[in-house]
Amino acid sequence: MSITEICADTAEAVAGITDGSTVLVGGFGMAGMPVALIDALIDQGASDLTVVSNNAGNGDTGLSALLAKRRVRKVICSFPRQSDSWVFDGLYRDGAIELEVVPQGTLAERMRAAGAGIGAFFCPTGVGTLLAEGKETREIDGRTHVLEYPIRGDVALIRAHTADRMGNLVYRKTARNFGPVMATAAARTIVEVTDIVETGSLDPESVVTPSIYVDRIVEVPR
């Protein structure tokens, strides 16, 4: 019997996400962003969210749409500003949203550490910059490192290409990006996929995220 819930629609998939949650949102820009789940979260109404993602939204869809509804209190990301990040830019200038910038590799490793049960780790990235201010440092092999702590999510919203009915996931090319580490770092992982296939249909060697990390899946055909 599958331990992963197969949801009838995206509304069912995001049910139960509460105000004040930390939400890990997959995607590198729009590649791999779970747009359908974000739209459902907007309709669901949860607010005062902390969102962890690589970017702070693109254009007016996906994460930007959630920001525009002023449902997000804080963004933790590595790349907040670009040519089409006008929603975030406006909110930040108005003092309506908090920002924590984390270098991209450190962001991924902080989530990986959460999933792996690592209490903290030392990393040389950011040493000597504003990003390291107030953090513990240590000399390791003649190089200064800064102490970084895991990022854990109450929920992860990610997109994969295919799931079997147990919840094993296969991604499509670069749309994989942060999905695998976010799935391990959240208390509840919710996944939108293009196809749900019968268990046994996926090549086990191609499975990237095992079903043990997946709580809900919903089919959202392209």
C-alpha cells in the first residue's frame, strides 16, 4: 500500500498549509517551478509565509503571483533581483517583505543538511562580506570558513516530470534543480507531476527522489 497520497486536484494537495509556514518552492526561475501548486496555495489563503526559493519570482505568475497577494512575510533566496522581478522589487522598496540572501550553493547545502540530519557546517563562501556578518567563523586548512545552519521547511512544493503511484519521482533535465534537496528538507513534500504511472513502470536507476520523501502527488498535465 502506498504511503504517498494521490490527490484529485491541486486544492486537495495544498490543503492544511497553515499561516506562518516555511515553504520551500522548487524552480530555477520558471524551470521546475510548481506553478499549479502555487496557484492553489493562493486560492487556499495561507499567509505570513516564509518562502525559500532560488529566485524571488519572475513576471506575474508562479511565485510572483503569491508575493503580489502579500501572503509572504519573508523570502530566503540566492537571486532576488532580475529584469522581471518587479513584484518583489516593489514590495521590498515599500518595506513590505523581508529578504535573506544566501549564496546559491550554500542555499542548496543548507537544505541538504536539513535532510541529512546535519546540525551545521562550515563553508568558505561569503567570508568577508555582509552575508557573513555576525556568524561564527573558523580557520580550516588555512582558510576562513563561516558556520551555516540547516534550512528546514514545514512544506515543500516542487515539480517533477513523472511519479509512480508510490511517489517515486523522475525529473526532466534542468527542471530537477532544487527539487531533490527540498523534498528531503521538508516535513511535508507536495509534488505536481505531468504523469502518474503504475508502480514498477519507472526504471529504479532513474528514480531521483524516493517515495519515502514524498507525501502528496497530483497530476497536472502540460
